[in-house]
Amino acid sequence: MAMLAACAMAAGCGKTAYTPAPEAEHVNPAGKFSIGEITDTSGFKFPADEKNPIVLTDAMRDALKEALENKNALAEPGDYILNVNIIYYLPGNAFIRWLAPGAGRTSLHIACTVTDPAGKELAKIPINRYIAWGGGYTIGAWKYIFNLTAKALVETLQNEDKRKKPEEKRQAEQAV
């Protein structure tokens, strides 16, 4: 039972950080966002015999569009433009995760740059998501990791608390 709980908690774990650009304007959490350029510098290529390979940039664009729509934050043109670079992608393997938790990990690391409509960089948001535990219930993680990552990005944009560094959060909590 404890192993099952640990597996459930580990699915979709990863790091999220918000790094404001020097002298950046405040990115309004209630702002509307449009999707700009989606690039892929991961170098990942599906094997030639893959039956249903996905185009990473299309998967990221679709997931980000859905995440923004779900939070009513998508607009064309938006107050801000999100440019996303896929830095690292690894599809992983659910069977290997089941055999050896921690192995067969599915990973997606992106770097999002938030700009104003004129192109001025306002903030950089790196998001790292991975699924390292589980078996059968994590089948398809190689696709849905994009949804988890896009959701984390939108939550970071809309929640100022998620933008704070851990020491800033402690200071804010102590002040109360």
C-alpha cells in the first residue's frame, strides 16, 4: 500500500521555477496569453520503426493551447506571448518503470520566455516534468507528459505564489 502511494505521488513530479528578466515588467497573473514560437532543440528522434511518432512541437502547442483554454487565459492577440523551447525529451517506458522504479523515466524539460507584444522579454520560466514510477497506469506518459508540463506552466503564470523562490515563500509565511 505504501508503495502504491509513493508511486502515485511520484507520477508527474518535477521542478518548476520562475525567473523574472532583469528590470522586467510584472507579468499579470490575470493576463491573457498567446502562443508564439514553439521550438525543439532536444535532438530527440523517434526510431524509424515507430508506428505513431509525434511531432514534439505540435504536441507542446496542442497541450499549451488546451491548458490556456481550460483556464480562460488564451487570447489572440494576448497581453503576453509565450515562446517555448523543448530542451529535453525522453519518452521512457512504462514496463521498465514497473520492473525497476526510477528506470524507464519519461521526461520533458522546456524553457518558456514570456514577452510583451513588442517582443520585450519579461520573464523566463523553466519547467521540468518527469514520470519515474509506476507501471500500467503510466502507459501513454510519453504523450501526456506534454499536458502535465503545459498545465504546470499555466499554473506558474497564474499563481504568483508559484513564482517565488523557496526562501521568499518562507519569509512571506513568517511575516503572517
